[in-house]
Amino acid sequence: MQTRSRIHRSSSLHARHRSRGGILFLVSLFVMLGMTMLLVAIINIARQIDDKVRRQNAADAATRSGAGMLARGMNQVAFANHLEGDVFALAALTYGLEGIDDPYARQYAPLRPLFEQILAERAVGEYRFDVLQQTPLLAQQTAGEISRRHGLPNGAGGGGPTGSTSTLNALLWTNQLVVIGNDPSLETGYATRTLPVIDLERDLPPQDAGVPLDPTIAALQQDAVDERNRMARGALSAWLAEIRYYYYRMDPLNPPPMPPQIRDRSRERLRQLLEDEYPTNNIPAMFRPDNGNPLTSGNDPRYFEYVGIVYGQHRAEEGTALFQSPLRRTSNPLAYAQARVFVPKRREQFRNLSYTGTNGTLVEEIGWEVYYTSLGGSRSGPYPNTDDWPQDWNTFTQNWTVQLVPATSQAVPVLLQTPPPGVQGFQMPNLTGTDWQQFNLLNTH
């Protein structure tokens, strides 16, 4: 009996010794904990990468969109400058059409009071001055809205109020460390406004004030008057040519001549408007003068470069007891981009190429050719084979555009350490002691 009991106890102990269930449970527990920690780490890493990409996309889009509004502003200024000459020409033309008994004259002559009123009230200049003042504000609002939509949670719509659940906010800066559109008073003076344009009527003291003009400003004003007169006379000539074609279409085989009084009265009226009634009024806006500072010169390319910075917040990590971004204690996340507003160069045209082969036959190909070499007519020598888009860097070119460029402005390191106005408690990165060359080694833009 005792022997059987001992054998039973021995068998039971041997069975327990052979059972691996407890060890496997502990091993499985540690494996599951490790896999969970790894999964949480991967989730945190993926979120940080997603946030970084989202911020950079927001910076690129906001900077380009905001600078695009500034390019539109330059095009609107150029449009208004051309409109000044067109209004003068139409005011003179409608004066010349008065008293002419034909359908063309009866249709356009009654419009003369309208054009005269536009000149008397200086309506084109008022519109252009509003463009100079409001465009920077619109550019900043555009950049902010673009960044806000990038910061909304996935699946959220973009129709919510500004500052709803978005975690991103963008500011557009100039190279002079000024937030565009943040201070409206800066846009009232030509030396401090964002668009480097001087309005030679509203930015100068009244003529009856007796204040002498700076020689540089006086020369600039005369250039504006000369350009306005040239555009007005050119527009009037184009309209007179259109009227001559109107009479030609009446009877192409025996066209009646255009009444000479239309030409004579229109030209004389235009001379009166330009020289007697509005000698220095209703003139186009120009680039502001240099005044010795290259970054306040209107035609300096650096003044057309802008830096956009997107400011964000750290996203809460999963498993904060184990995982926490070390950057949370030093600075808030941000991203930046740089854009420039410019006038593109003319593009080469795609055309048929014809030349004589070795056996004297004419060979035709299709491709690019930088220069025309066989011109014919009165022209001689090669000339660029480009389109006819204007490429002059001035306030009369309506071809201003925008593009993202490498963020190599020397203002970038300073801007990255400048707290955004109106934001409390935002920690900027510490770049103390880092010069521009050292920063460029770290810059990946």
C-alpha cells in the first residue's frame, strides 16, 4: 500500500516536471508585451513622419499660394497702368467721334462723359492704390487658410471657421523680417509696403503744398508721364486704325475714306488731356527708387523673395509613459519654404526645321531651334526663336508669376528663431551661434 502511494506521488511529480505550460505562458506574455511596445513605437514613428510631411506640404502650398497672390497684385498694378493710357485714348476718341453721322460714331460718342469722369475722379489710380494696400493682407489670409486646411484631421472638411481644429498656422515673411499684411500702416508708405511700387500721386505731397520733390522722385515722375503719353498715343492710333478698317469693310472694292476730322479732333483732344488738363495726374505707378539700399529698391530680385513658415504643435504620442519625443522639451515643430515672384523669360518655340541635304534635296524635320537664321524681308542676321510674351522687369508687364525656390535666403535662420506675432508660448529652435553657411549645411530645402 505504501509502495503504491510512493509510486503515485512519484508519477505526479514527474508529470508536473514535464509540464511546460507555465513557462510558455511567461514567454508568450513577454513576447506580446514586446510586440505591443514595438507596434506602439511604429505607430508613433509613422505619426511623426505623417506630421512632418503634412507640415512641409502645408509650407510649400501656403508659401506658393500666398506669393501667388502677390504676383497677381503685380499683374493688377500693370493692368491699371495700361488702363490709364487706354482711358485717355478713349476719352479723346469719343470726343473726335462727336458730330459724325454714322452708326459707329453714334454708338461710341455718348460714352465720352464716362471716360471724362474716370479721368476727373482718378478712378484707375484709386483702384491701383487699393490693390497695393489690400494685396498683402489677401496673401497672408490665403497662406493661413491653406495651412489651416492641411492641419485638419483626416476626413475633416475645410468649411469650418478659421482656427477650428487645425494644428497648423502659416505666416508669410519678407526678407526684411516683416510679416506680410500684419501691420496695415506699413502698406501706406511706398518705402515700407510689400509690393515695391510707388504711386506717384498718392505717395507724394500735394502739388499745391509747395514741397519740392527729391530729384530721383522727380525724374521717376517724368518717366511715368512719358510712358503714359506713349501708351495713350499708341492706343489712340490702334483705335483709329480700327475705325479705318470699319470704313474699309463697308465697301472693300471702293472703301470710303475715314472722315479726317475724327483723326484731327481726337489727336488734338488727346494733346489737351495729356499736356494741359492732366500733366502729372493719372500717371502709372513705378518701381520705387533705390535710395542707396538694395533691399528697398523696387527692381531688386531679392525683394521679390518670400519665406513661408508653418507653425505646428506636437501630437500626443501613444504610450507616453514609454515613448515621448525629445524635441517636445526643446521646441515646437515647424516647416518652411521659399518662393519668388518673377517675370519668366521667353520660351523657345517648337517649329519645322528645313535645310538642304547633301544631295541638294530639301530636308524637313520638327524640333527646337534657338535662332532663326534665314529671315527674308528687311531683317537680317539670326534672332531668337521665342514667343512674344513680355519679359521686362517693370510695372507694365502683366506676366508676373511665382515658383518655389530653394530656401537659401540669409533671412531664414533668423526667421526660424523669431517668435510668430500673436502666439504665446511657442518655442522656437535654438540656432544661437549658427551662421548662415553652417545652417545651409543642415538645410534640406
